[in-house]
Amino acid sequence: MRTAKWLVTAAVVAVAAVVVVVVVREDDPPAAEQPAGSMTEDRPGAVLSGLNLRGMLTVTAPGVVVRNSRFTGDGSTPWAIRTNGAGSVRIEDTVITGDYTDAGISYGNWSAVRVEISGMTNDGAKLGPHTSITDSWIHDFQPAQGAHSDGVQLTEDVGDVVVKNNRIDIGTGEGANSAVFLSPDIGGENPNAGPVVITGNTLGGGGYTFYSVGGNEGARLQDVTFTGNTFRQDARYGAIYPTDFDVRTVSGNVYAGGAPVPLPG
């Protein structure tokens, strides 16, 4: 009789243990689901998948890949993803949104494919040397007070820049400046920056949707291809601000209804 009673007691304890395990799993979701803060990636060739950062990723190693991730700005960091030094990064199938005090992506040696950038308070992406953004969606910005927000912005010495097959429409509210902004801060020491390729995009919003002005010491972009882009007619002032680049390949730019878009300047 004593043996039988011990067995029954053990069975009750075992069942209770199972119940405890189930409760823990329901009440404590995996840590990976919780937003993490800023981090630095310094491992060459590292592949980062499924990140959920409320902060900034700084890439200091070459060949890093970020995919299937989400970055949310809360106003505490300048960027969502930035490269530094020898760092380079490919960004795939990733969402960037919220309040970053400078831009979602910066500066050189990055590529972005199938990336969504939305709700930005400043710029979407800084186009530095060796950068590209393709098949992506940049939209519905919420510019901070005093901001002049651009979807993609080029403001430094450049080479090997591609903006292709994207939909960029940042909206027309106060502070929304342009979908594409080019202004080379290159000066006399580097007067022949390029190439810059802007092709196959659907562009809208801003004061002027496409904006290009000269840089320091009269610098002008010398190698720009601007082809096959479609303009929504929703900018506050016009589709294209008088352009300020010299050697240019321009063709096939139209409004959504099919009428050609003239290139002033």
C-alpha cells in the first residue's frame, strides 16, 4: 500500500511540472521579439537576419549583410544603418521607419534592395560613394520642424551611385523637399564626380520632386544618367527644379499620364 501511494504522488508532481512549463512559455515571449538598442558589427562577411532595433547599426567591417529586419527611430540616434571606415553593407527586405535625426541610411559603400523607408523626420538615405538603392519604397515622410527632407540625397563627393526601379513619394507637407536631391559638395579638387544613374523610378512629392543644384566652388556633376522615370504630378511647385549638371544622358522621363517631362536649365 505504501508503494502505491508513492506512485500516485509522483504522478501528481509530474503533471504539475508540465503545467508550469506551459505557463512560462505563454507569459515570456522569446527575447528576439523585443526591440534591441544600438549595436556595431565588426565581423567581415557577417549576415544579420531578423534584427529588431530601436536605435542604430554601425557597420565597420566589409561585406556585411542585413536582411529581414526592422529599424525604428525614436529620435535618439542620427541613423538606422551607417557605414564607417572600411565598413560596407548590403540591406535586403528590411523596414526603416520613425525619427532619425539625419537619415535612415548613410553614407558610402552600401546597397539596399527591397527596402521600405517611411515616416522619416529627416532624410531617407544619404547617397555617398559606391551606393545603390533598387526595387525599394520610400514614402510618407513626417518632417521635423525646420527639416528639408529628401527621399534620397547626394551632398558629397560621389562615384558609382545608382537609384533604380524605386517608388519614392515623400509627401507634400511642410518640410518635404524632394524625392531626389543632388548637390555635390566636391569643390575644385574633384570636379568630375560620377557616374550617377537615376533610372526607372516612380517619383512624387516634395516642393520640387527632382532637385539638382551645384556644389562648392562652382562644382557640378559631370556624369549623370536620368532616364525612364515616371513623375506623379503632386509636387507643390513642379516636377523638376532647374538642373545643374553638365554632361547628361536624359530620355524617357514622363508624367504618369504619359506626357514627356521637360528638363529645364
